[in-house]
Amino acid sequence: MADMNVLVVGTGALGSIYAWRLQEGGARVTCVCRSNFATVQQDGFQINSGTYGQHTYRPTRVVSSVADAVADGTSFDYILVCTKALPNLGDNSEVIGPAVGARTVIVLIQNGIDIEEPFHARYPDAPLVSAIAYIDVSQPRAGAIEHGGVAALIMGAFANVDSNAAARVSQLSDAWAAQGVMSSVTDQVQAFRWLKLVWNASFNSVSVVSGGNNTKQMLGDKGCRGLIRNIMLEVYRIGEAATGGPLPVLMGKDSADAFIEDTDGRDAVEPSMLMDFRARRPMEHDVILRRPLDVARRLGVSAPYMEAVYAMLVMVEKTYMARL
């Protein structure tokens, strides 16, 4: 894939792994880094992966902004948007503007529901792909990446993906798959977004409102376990009402109980909201809870457990952000 030129915007924990795997296959990868820019520019990413081993990953180029990425006239086949989805703090779709060209495929690797529309509105002619990541990864300090045993992507068209763009999306998926990422293309991408929300809306939110607990600690408590299950059931009901049918089955997991049992059988995981809570950063509660709740209200689906944890999450965040 030496002819593939890729820009990764938001090269933190998640972005670094997906960038690395593409570059291992021969792609040219430019990484936009912010808080970790100086470290990565000098030393690269120090990756400790349970799947791929230990490695120092040095991107083809490391820049601190999208403007710098295109300053020399470079054009990109793909832009991977790996930033956190925080639309409640503002529309950040303009960030990639300098790099969006006539052939650029935009791939949103972000959490949550209804994340695509700002990008489609700003770049109405660009092929836009929605992608769901399943990966256990963290960046405990700048440039240091801890990755476990999962790296998967499910991608699907959102807008303007004609036959030519679809072939290029398949090429991108195949490039990841060739380097050990479980990557696939689907025509049910929105249903898979709701399916991921089954885990995200429950474990992420409860990890914070329970006082800061990992998956093992939460599932070891009868009350937390029950709360997680009830939130999952609400997400299933909202998602099925929104998509008009049953949510997909993911690697044999077809119910709230299946997700809980699978998580309980794995090593302890610290959800991303818990990491943000500990670091006193904004959390993705808007796309993971508020927007799904908006859908629930519109469709007449009751979700009292999600309503409660959303209210608590917002209050927790307001409290610590006010002290910064």
C-alpha cells in the first residue's frame, strides 16, 4: 500500500495504533499530534501491545496542525478523524478543512450517535465514512501507548460513497486487515454504532458515577452490575426503535447478558470516560448519552436509568472543570 497517503487527526492512544498498522503495510502516514507533539516528534510512539508486541513507531511525518500537514502541497487519500467527539463544546469539523481535497475520503473513527452530520454539512461533496473502533488502548503519558488484545474496525458509508469511493474504502479496510486489525465494511454501520453504545453508555458512565471503578470492580458489585444491565437494555430498545430492527450480533454477543459475561471474562478495563474523569478532561457524554436520549424522547422510548446517569455525569464534570 505504498501509494496510500493517510492523514491521522488526533493521534493519541487510538489513533497511534491504527496509524501504525497502516504504515507497517507501506502506507505513508502523517500524524497530527497536539499535547504529545514534542515527545512523538523526537522519540516516536513507544508501543507496548499484547497483540503486536513492543515497538517504537515513528510516523512518516509528525506535525502539530493540519495546516502544517499540507504546507508543502501534500494531498491525502484518506483523513482519519480520531479526536474525541465533544460537539457540546463546539463544532470541530473545520479542523480538517485544509486537507480535504477532491479525492479525499473522510473516515470518522469516533464514539457515539449522530456524529457525522457536521462533517457532511461542511464537506457536502466528500466521501464520508463512519467507523466504529473496538480497541483497548491508553496513553498513560505522552507517546507511551499501552495496547491490549483487541484492535477492530467496522466501517460503512454515510454520504457520497459511489462505486469508486467504495473500492477505496475496501482498500483501506484490507490494508488494516493485512496488518492484523479485524477490519470490515458493512451496510449496517448505524446499527453497529448503536450496538457499541450498549457497552459504552453503560460501562463508561457507571465507571464515573460509581466513584471511579474499572470493569471488574463494577461487575463485582451486585448493584452496579444491575445498573449496567438496565442501561444496556435501554440502549437496545432505543437502538432497535431507531434502526427499525434488531441490532446486529457482534462476535456471538447478542444481548445485554452476553456483553456482561464477555466483559466479566476479560481482564479489567478502565473505560475511556474513567480515564478522562481521572485526568479532569471533558467526557463524551453528549454523543454517548444525551443524543441517544434525544432519540429516545423523539421515539417515545423510556430510558430512566440513562437519564439518571447522564444528569450525574454532567454534574460531576461541571464540578471538576470549574476547579481547573
